[in-house]
Amino acid sequence: MTQTKAKATAAVPFLGRRFSDFAAGYGFVLPSLALIVAFTFFPAIYGFLVSFTRWDMMSPTRTFVGLSNYVELLESSEFWHSLGVTVYYLVGTIPITMALGLALAVALTRKFAGAAFFRVVFYSPIVTSTVAMAVVWLWMYDPLNGILNYFLLQIGLPPQKWLSSPATAMPSLIIMDIWKYVGYDMVIFLAGLQGIPAGLYEAAEMDGGGRWAKFRFVTWPLLAPTTFFILVISIINRFRIFATVHTMTGGGPAGATEVIVYFLYKQAFQYFKVGYAFAIAYILFVIIFSMTLAQWKFGKRVHYQ
Amino acid sequence: MVALAGMIVVLASLQLPASGQGQVTIAFWHAMDGPKTPVLIGMVKDFMKENQAIKVDVTFQGDYTDVVRKVQAGIAANALPDLVMLGQRHGIPNISDSGRLLVLDSYVTAEDRRDISPGLFGRYTHDRKIMAIPFLISTPVLHVNASRFREVGLNPDKEPATWDDLVEYAKKLTRDVNGDGRIDQWGFHTHGDIAWHVFSFIYQNGGALYGRDGQATLDTPEVMGAIQLWSDLVHKHKVMPALTHAGASRLFITGNLGMFQRSSAFVEGAAAQIGSRFEYRVAFLPKKKFLAVPSGGAGLGVFRSTPEKEKAAIALLKWLTGTQGIARFSKGTGYITFRRSSAALPEMQTFFADNPREHVASQQIEYARTNPPSRADGAVWDGLEKLIERVEADSNANIPALLKELNARVNRELAQSR
Amino acid sequence: MGIVSGLTRVQQEKLFNSAMFFLLCLGALLFLFPFFWMLSTSLKGADEVILYPPNLIPHVPRLQNYLEIWDKAPFGRYFFNSAVVTTAIMLGEVATSVLAAFAFSKIPFPGREKLFLAFLGTLMIPNIVTLVPAFVIVHRLKWIDSYMGLIVPEMATAYGIFLLRQFFLQIPQELDDAAKIDGSSRWGTLMRIYVPLSAPALIALAIISFINNWNNFFWPLIVTNSDAMRTLPVGLRFFVEGDGAGQWQYLMVAATIISIPPLVVFLALQRFFVRGIAMTGITN
């Protein structure tokens, strides 16, 4: 049957081939397409339209208010505060996580006894449920009875307030985030490192380069696409955090950890300002999208070096 | 032949399923979790026994916030229950305005109005219409470690009656027991949900959240006085450790907290966990200008649907919130017996005599202060919570300025939601 | 540095390696500590948990906590639901992603590039935006509080397509052409050549999907009404606020139970994982 089909395809004129491509293409894509359209696209458009209304999702009347939700947002100090908190979070976690991830990847890319074990250990936090780990860290961070303060006291350092002070709450979340995501960056860096031809390292050695030179002139430049990829993914992911804040701090104390998605959540489900909340979502979408686009364009240039 | 036909008819009529005789199935969403839930489930089961034609699907939906979320989504998707437990500060105005809730005025009798304080009804009234019947009611009470009182030379029979008493007692109860420089025992603390506890101080000082004109009144001297007390407890008198409300319960249960303000619903669970570790008592909250407490908890509302379902839901509602119902529920769970007729029942009198701790809240409810729910409740709650956290973290916080800012913001929200 | 330069190259290497090994061990200990503490607390009795100073190791490990947890809340049911739902989503996601990735990389159909970009765009929509509208659709389909409602909407993600397309792009066109000459249909090429070649990438995707969906919290929260349908993360969260509040030993037991399956899946298949990611060449 396949033979007949092949003959038939060969015999059919160009138009038929195009149609066959069209049918096959959309046919293969159809399951994903249907799902994504139904459960992502369509709701997103619906949400976008609602962002131009004042609505609590319960009343039968929706008041069209044009851009006033967006204007109100841009004038709202709470919105900018939560954006600032989120950026603080990003800047606190991403560089350290990436640096540590890279260091671990470089250390573990060679095959030595136990390398696989270490890889698994550092990756394991990602595998666990965010809610579950949030509960564990909540217990460790307990300012009165938690184990971390106990350790600090043992080594002569003052106990910290961790999540119960506005100044230390976000750093506490940052520490937990680094613990959770270092492994992710590490794994992707490992994959990137595997793509670097060994010959280049040998060449560098023959030129008299030591460990640091190898890193600086071979590893780092060739990892640039990987690094960019991780940077982009990290920014997108960190902008979306919610579960840790929801479980551990509720946005507090005093709004110190009220990241943008949590702010959105509160507006929707505590203030019942659903249109307003969706406006936040779309501003967030624009920020992430433009950043990704910029990275992509910039990244392309780096790649071709 | 006739005998056979007769037998068949008899057999057939015996096997007629109940639904064939007009059985109604209604859905009841509640927010009760923990060891008290079986009381509610038991009551519903007994209702079904007495009303064979009604089947009730009881489901736990999470906390009050989860219930509102489900209601929100349910309104959009036309998937609402018949009877629903609505938290007193969880969106009742919005849910009412959806038009989906049944107005309950015609089901409330004059006797009910005499039996339940108007303040309580007020919490579930919107646009002058009763949208839910109070059911699960609590107030904050003072949980006291009487053993600790004695240790520091205080008489546990003399409960702190005023703010000054509170501060004085708390200072005595705050101490470093083992000499390591860390305070091990604290004098006073409150549970989370701090906005609710702040309300009690505000009301006690003669303040209010809203004025008669519906505008926010958060920047008045009365409110400032309440917040100032809170700040002093943390910074000046140092009897309350800042921002550790989540761990306060544990502190109390392990005997390291002298006075603990938390909902009356905590009493039974506390007693069970404390055991014989120390002598545990419950006291009234102290007063400043008045003895006044906020009310908390939930009421039961009915969503509109078919006449049969509404009728069934109302029947269940009356069963649960009637004199017998409230008495049974109170006795089983420790929630307040807010119906005067229920409190007067001999079984409740005996219960109170045997359980003085549980009795306190039912007595304190007479001093409940409430406002009707407002669309800006979310803003008030969130804003006040953030403000208090700020005050606890920073001894130099400018309280009047913060309150002014909050007041303006709440009024803005109110204006918008008109 | 002065000391070190006196050593031979080989000795320097050894010193460096030892130092690195030591640091790695230290790092590993630090990393594993939260798990250790979770386990340790889960085996303590109610009195021991609140002890201060805390014990690192429980005096008498209370294994019965692990038996009692199933009565504290319907964790058995939650576990079963999580297992069923996660496996189904994983299989569905891999299957639909393979199909779509193949089309996007190997079938030249009109509008392909634009469609792919659109798919990518969906990755950037915060899921909180699509939540309630998606709920409405699910209700119209009468899938609320059912496995269908838990499974089907979650299969809609472009991440797997992105990953696999990257990989497929690297498979040389000659293989395709050879297959065509042999008379293979597109479907045949996919099944007989691409899928076997990309096994590590598929497994990597399956692992990611399993882990993400096992831990998924928000959607199951809103699409389920009854305890009978809830999944583990939702169950845990209710437990933290309800019965389990303040009872850290039971909370840790629950946290441990939730963490085990993804860890097991990962450990069993982790060989494929890095290879799979590397093969997709997303880093290029």
C-alpha cells in the first residue's frame, strides 16, 4: 500500500504535493492546535477583552471602561511596588543561580567517580513539589523554633527574622529559590558543555593555556547561546512565581514579598477587580514578551560570533 | 390471573425508587475542615433521615476564599450549589449583586429577628436585604495561661479588664526564664488574621471602619489610638514579638505565652493539645472605652434555582440554623450559640456550666459590633494588615500618615465600585 | 599560590581535584539538608517536634506517623488521582508534541513559521489569565470535577513541541529522503525513524511533564469540587491550613509522600535526561 501511495504521490502534479503537505502538516499539528486554541488562546483573548471592563466576574453586567484599568495601574503605587519587588527577586536569584549552575556544570562535566551522584543531588530540589518544599522551608525558617536559627546560634551568629521581617523576607525567598533552581541551570549548562568539541580544549592547552584560560577563551564564548537561553527562560519563569509566596508569606510582611502575580491574584480574588487583574496580566505579558524578543534578537548576534 | 396481576402491582409499587416520588437533590458547599466537620455532616445526615425526599450532596470547598473563587467560576459557568457557606468578609456584596442569591427576608420570621442580634444579621445584609443567615459565628477571646499568671504573682481570677491591665499583666508575664538573654515567655500575642484582631482594638477605643455616610473612617484619633497600642505592645512594652503571629498558637500551647488573642473557635482544639500542661482559661477581651468585639465566621446562603430545589435548600437552612440546630452545632463545635433561644435551652445551660471556657464567647457576642459588608472590605482588610505589619516592623512608622493614606485608598475603592 | 607553584602539574591537578571534590561534598550536604530535615521531622512525635533546642535525629523514630497520615486526610485518594492524572497528561503531551514537532520541522506547509511563533507566544501567557475562562469551557464540556477536566486542558502546552522540534531539526534530511525512496509515508517515517532516534529527548520530555504535572497546584484546585477528585498538592495545601495546621510532623510526612514519586521517576530515568536535553540542541 505504501508503494502505491509513493507512486501516486510521484505521479501527482505539483498542486497535489502542496495539498498533501498542507493536509499532513495541519493534520499532525491538529491535536496540539485544538488543545492550545481551546485552553490557552481562546481564554487568553477572552481575558484580554475583559481587561477593558470593570467586572467582578459575578455580576451579570460588565461595564466597558476602555483603557482606564491600564491607566489606573500605571498610576498605582502598589503596582509599581510589586513590580519592583519582582525585579528585586529576579536580580537576587538569577545571577547567583546561573553562576552556581555554571560552576557545578563545569565541575561535573568530567567523568569521575560520583559525578552522576552529585548531578542528581543538585537537581533533586526541582523534582519536588513547590508547595511541599515551601512547607519544609517555612518550618526551617521559623524564627522562634526553626532549625536554621538554631544553627546560626551554634556558630555564634545572631538569629535572623527570616520571613517575619520586611527586610529579610525576600532574601529568604531568594535563598530558597536558588536552592531549588541551581540544578536546572546546571543541567542545561551541562548539555551546552557537551556540545563543545574537545579539540578546542586541546588546542588551547597546546597554546599554553591553563584552566582559567580554557574557560575564558573556549568555554565561556561557546556557551553564549546556552547562557542566553537560560537567561531568557529564567526571567520568564521568575516573573511567574506564585506558589512559594502564597504558601510562605502571603505577600508580606507589609507587602515585602508581594510579587506581581500575587498582586494580580489579590486584585482578582480579594478585591474582586477582575478586569483590573487581567490588565495586570497583560502588562506582564508585554514585559515578558518584549524582553524575550530583545534577547532573541540580541542572542542571534552573539550566536554567529 | 387477577391474583398474579395484583401481586405484580404490589411488587412494582414496593420497588418504586424514591426518586420516582419526587426526590430532590441539592448541593451544599461548606468551608469546614478539621475535627468539627463531622458535627455538620451529622446534622445534614439527620436532616436527610427526617426528609426522605431530599438528598444533600455535601462537599468541602476549601476555606472561605476558596468558596468565593468557586462561586465566581460557578457563576460564569452556571455551576452553583443550592446551599452555600459564605464567609462574613468574603464578597457577600459582590455575590449578592450577581443576582444569583435568594433574598431571605421573607424566610426570616419576627421571632428570628428577636432571637438573633441585629448586629449579626447586619453582617449578612446587603442593600438592606438579608442575603444569608448567620450560622458559624465566632469572636476573638483571650486565651489565658492561668498557671503562668500565678507564677508571676498575678491572680488568674482577675482577668485583664482594661488596656492598662493588659499591658501591666503582659509586662509581668514576659520574661527570660533560663537566663540566656533570650526572652522565652511572652505576655501577649494574637493569631494571624491580624486585621480582625485590630478591629477589636479599634472598636474598643470607640472607633469604626466606616461612618454613617459609608465613607471610611480609618484616620480618626480612635483608630490611631488602637494602632498606637499595638505598636507599643511590640516596641515600647516589648511584650509581643513582632511579626510572628503564625507561630503564636504553638507558643501558647507549649506554655510560653501568657495571654493569647484568637478566635473562640480555637478553644476545643487548644484544650486537646494543651492537655494537662498548664491550667487553661478563657477570658473576655479587655476594654478601653467600650467592651466591643468583631464577629467572625460564616452564614448560609441559598442560590436561586428551581422552586423544588430552593424549597429543599430553605428546609435544610432552617434545620441547621434553627433553635435546635444552633444548639447542637454550638455544643459540638464550640462556635457561638448566638440564638438566645438556643442558649436558653436546658442542654445548653448544662453545657455552659460544664464548659465555662466555651461559655465566654457566647456571652461576649452580646457586645459584637458589626458593619454591613462593603465592597471595599477587601481593601480595608489587606490595607490594614499591611499597615500593622509595617508598624510591627518599624518602631518609627508614621501611624497617622499611613492611616490617612489607607483611608484615601479605601474611599477611592468605594467610589469606584459604586 | 606560592606553595602551589612549587608542585608539579600533576600534583596541582590532584590538589585542585581534591579541593573541588571537598567543595562538592559540602555543597551536596547543604543541598540535601532540607530533605533530611523533612524526613527527620516526619518521624517525630508531637512533643518532640516542638522541642527547643531541636534534635537533628528523632529519639525514637515514629514510623506510625506514616500510617496515621492516611487517616488525617484522604491522602490515599489524592495519591491515586495524582498518579492517574499525571500519567495520562504525560502520555498525551508527549504524543501530541511528537506529532506537532514533526510537522513544524519536517513538513513544509503554508503558515508554518507564523503558527510556530504563535505557539511560542502562548508560553508567555501567565496561566492565571487563562484560568477562569478555561474553567468555563471545561464546564460546558461537562468535565468539571472529573478526570477529563483535570487531564485534557493540561495537555495544551507548546514547551514540548519547542523542545522536540529543536531535536528533529538536527536529523539530517537524507534520512527523510531515504525513507521516502523506500516508500514510507510521513507517518511511517515518524514512527520508524524519528521516534526511535529521539528516544532520549522523548524521555526527557516525559520526565519534565511528569514532574510538572505531579506538582501542579492551581488548575486542580479550581477544577475539582470534591475530595474524591483532588490531587496531592491541593490536598496538602488544605491539610496545611486545616487539620494539619501547626502539626509539623504530619506536614512533613505529607511533603515526603508527595516528593517520592517524582524523585523515583527522575532517579530511574535520569541517565536519559541530560542526554535528551543535549540532543535537542536547544542551546544552539
